[in-house]
Amino acid sequence: MKATIRWIDDVMFLGESGSGHAVLMDGPETSGGRNVGFRPMEMLLIGVGGCSSFDVVAILKKARQNVTRCETDVTAVRADAIPAVFEKIHLHFRVSGKDLSEKQVEKAVALSAEKYCSATIMLEKGGVHVTHGFEIVPE
């Protein structure tokens, strides 16, 4: 994998992935930005949520669960000191589908957390306390 980050101006950067996609990152006005893009640390949270959500949906599909929706809220607590690293991250999955098994959803979340999600496992090895929860939301 690779990525290229280009400085645009002030605190604005354009990130381009090796797969050819681009995203704009910018800071708040209080830091000299224009608030027109993601913050880099927000990008990290989105990546963590996307990685884990990808796993959960794939595992449920392999278990022949009729999953129709998966939304994941990712919340984080950062240190007050610099560097303001993430200390805690919580992922809460809201899964919908027809006749979903609570046991299968619980298993999918656990497998993502313990075995498959490279992003959360990497952060945990770096000292971030990562927790997971879920609910099945009726359609």
C-alpha cells in the first residue's frame, strides 16, 4: 500500500491513495484552516470504523445472515497532552436484516475485534483501549 499527501496551502492537504482515490484534509479556522475537509485524526477513526464494518458485514454474509444495513458509530477519547493520541475508541454497530441471529452478530463483531480488523488490532497493540458493542435494529 502507499499514499501521497500534497500540501495545498495553510493547513490543507490532499491525500491520494495508491488505488487512485483522493480526499481533502483541512483544519479548523482556529488553526489556520478553512474547515473544508476531514481532520487527519477523523480520517483515522473513519478508517477504523470502515475496516471493522467491512469485516462484520462479510462475516454475517458468510454465515448466511440476511443483513440489509450496518451503521457503525465510532467514538474516541484523546489525551489532553501533545501528542493528543487516542486513548480509547468504542465502535457500536447497528445491524439490520431479516431474521438476524443475535449470536451470529455477536460472533461477527468478536471475530472482527479479535482476529480480522487490522486497524483496531494495530491500535490496541499501540496502547489504545478499543471496545465494541452492537444492537440489532428492526427493519
